[in-house]
Amino acid sequence: MNIKPFKTVRVEGKDICLKDVIEQALPKLENGDILALTSKIVSLCQGRYISKEKISKYNLISQEADLLLQTDQNPYNLFLTIKDGLLIPSAGIDESNGLNVYILYPKDVQEVAFSLWDHLRTNHDLQDLGILITDSHTTPLRRGVTGIALGWCGFEPLYSYVNKPDVYGHPLRVTQINILDALAASSVFVMGEGDEQTPLALIREAPKISFLNRRPTSLEEKNIKISLEEDLYGPLFQSAKWLKK
């Protein structure tokens, strides 16, 4: 597998067309490519940002989060939240790489992924193409951030080992590879977090990919998430003191 980041123009506001930014930065796409892009450039092109002078960060988080953890300990001025089925700091609101603004999560992220997939697939005359919209994410009990997927189109999101044998021939019962987050982590690593200005990454020759010639169904979108009741970490989440919207 090969992943290469690409530099774009500086994206600072909604007067910039996302498709134009991508087309100007990328080479000719090839069949089987997967394009990863940061959610931040999607948000900026959508105008999903607000001046820091207009609202406090805590009030904005309270508006955007589905659940907000009550706590008296907050050493980094970050707030643990659940947003759109993800455990994420501060409802995904970010201050980095923005000028005196809070940058929010993009709207209709799956629709954005499909629109880009349809546009690039047609423009570059491709049969197989993947789109992956990423964000940075923290892992409990680990320092640093890795990538996570917010939206995708063009390929199966999971690779199942269920009923396939391990090295001793024993059938696996529940193991699935989360292809979306695995690719997102690798892509975010090469795109960087600072002044690289490379919010795009082109993934080639990725293994275990089954391409689709359609957008994901609502059931497929739902199946990549897991409810609090089913989650292995559910007891931790359910015992926490959440503020609900």
C-alpha cells in the first residue's frame, strides 16, 4: 500500500469550492485509488466556522454535542463528548489551522463523500474509486492523536473474518477489520497536523478493498457504528455523568 499527501491552496472560507481545490491539487486519478481528505477543509468550504468573539467554546460545545461529560477535572480545557455516534473531544470543534475561529464538524458528511465520489469518478473516467473523509481522534489511555473516518463512499467499510480460519484452523467468531479507520489513521499520519498544508492523501494498492459502484446504503452506514448497549466499553459510558441536549 502506498499513501502520498498532496498540498492544496490555503482553504480559509466558504468562497472556495471543495471540488476545485481537490482537482487543482491532485494528479490524474487511477482505477482503484482511494482519496482521503480532512473534514476540516470540508467544514471550511461549507462555512462551518464561527468567530471566537461571538461565543465561548464551552457554549458552542454544548450546542454541538449529543452528550457532554460532566467533570471537575479538565487539565487541557477539552471536553469529552459524543457526537454523531463518536466519542470525540469537544464535539469535534477545532481551533488549529483556523484564524480566530472555531471550526465545526461538516454537515451531511456522507452526502459530501458521495458527491465527491460521483464527480471524480465521472471526471476521471473510473470504475473503482473510494472517498474517505477523516478527522484526528484521541484513544483512551494513549498519548497523541490518530485518524478516524467520518464519512466514506465507494467501497465496503468492513472486512470480515467471521467463520474464516485462524492459523490453527479454528473459525473466527466476531473479528472484523475496520477498514475506514485503518485507512484514516494511515492517511492522517502522512497528511500531518501542523503547517504541512496537505489535507489530501491518495491511497493506492490498499489490500482487502471491495469497491462498490454505488453509494453506501443507510443500513451500511448504520452498521459501522455500535450502540452503547452493545459496545464493549458500554458499561463505562453508561456509568458516566452525561449532560444531554
